[in-house]
Amino acid sequence: MMSGSGNQSNQGSGQSQGGQPQGQPQSGHQQNAQSDGGYGQPQQGGGSESAVDALQRPGPKKFIKGIGILSAAAGAAFSVMMILVMKMGGFPILPGAVQQARNLAAAAGGVGAGGATAASPTQQLNAGISTSHQVIISYMSTELAPFIAFGLALVVGVLVATQMADSSTAKLATAGAGMFVGGLLIVVISSALIGLLGPSVPQSLLSAADAGAVAGAVNTGLAQPQWGNIIINGIVAGIGAGAGAAATVFSLDNFLLG
């Protein structure tokens, strides 16, 4: 009788609390999860985790940093591409009347009112067309930046939903906060570069307008950054991009990937 009781006692002591064998070591994944508070997984215990608390953990911080870098690179690449199109390219399609005007200007020949150094009528016409193209591209680029941010937000939402192993709250907060910063960066970076490297009025057009001595006092820059509007546009784009990214995560987690 005593021996049987001892065996039962020994068998019971072989199990630790929670049903895990006492002598079996924990796996490396379990040890890491306990030591760092959960790099990707939410912390256990203490009830549901708030979005603010989730963003303090290394996992969401890493994703937000990556989203910011991706957005900054996208904004810079977009603006540089548009600047190259603006400086090196031209209108891909022009009305037939433009070619007729070029032919008439070439036939007229002669010199302008400014004397022998004045641009010819053909040069003046081409300068006007080129300047118009540069102005349209530069202004259009700043208006397209929020759309670029929103398109990137959908891609980021898919990445967060499929690649981030964390709670739904953490995913939503990460996508929303990350793309708010990302949308702001895209608009500010692209608008700043376009504004600083935008087109200016060529001298041939000034001479054609008989600006004379006044031309030296005229600010020929056609692209002047409006920083107050740029910041406002960036904030609005960030809000829209963040909402779009969070909505994408919510839809994928709850309806499309479940």
C-alpha cells in the first residue's frame, strides 16, 4: 500500500503546472517570446491590447519603419521620373495646327523686335510649347502624389495582412499609422522636388514679349513651393492612405483570407 502511494506521488510530480513535463526544456521560440514580450505576437494576459500599446512593440515598429522607407523611396522615384519627363521630354501628341504654325513661323524667318540676337519666330513657338509641357507636367505631378499614396496604401495593406503575424488590432494600427506617415512623405517629398526643380520662363519668350530691361527684375521661376499647402495636402493624403491601408487589412483578415 505504501509503495503504491509513493509511485502515484512520483508520477504526479513528473508533470509540471500546465501539463508540461518537468524535465523537458522549453523550445527556443517559447523562450524568445517570453523574453522580448512577443516580437510578432501580442503579449498574453492582461486583457485585450490597445492600438497604442501594440505600436510600441518591435514587430509593428519594424513594419512602420519599412512602410516609411518604401513611401519615401516611392515619392522620390515618382518625382525624379516626372522631372526627367519634364526636362527631357515633350508633348507626345500635338494638334495639327501647331505644325502649321511652325511652318508659317519658319517661312516668316527674319529677326524679332529685339534685333539680331532675338529668337526667331520658330524658336519662340517651340519655346512656348516646351514651357507649356514643363508647366503641365510639374503641376500635374504635385496633384497626382496623393493618388500615388493611396495606391501604395492598398499594396501595404495586403503586405501587412499576409506577412505580419500579429493580432488584428496590431495589424490595423500598423497599416493605418504606417501609411499616414507614408502618405505624408510621398506628398511632401514629391512636391518639394518638383517645386525646387520646376521649369522657368525661357529668355526667348521674354524677348518675344518685349520685356526689355524689365526682364531682369522678373522672377522667371514658374514652380514655387507653397509649403503650407504642401503640408496640408500631405496630412490629408496621409489620412486617406492610412484609412485605405487599414480597410484593406480588415477586409483581408475578416472576409477574403478567412
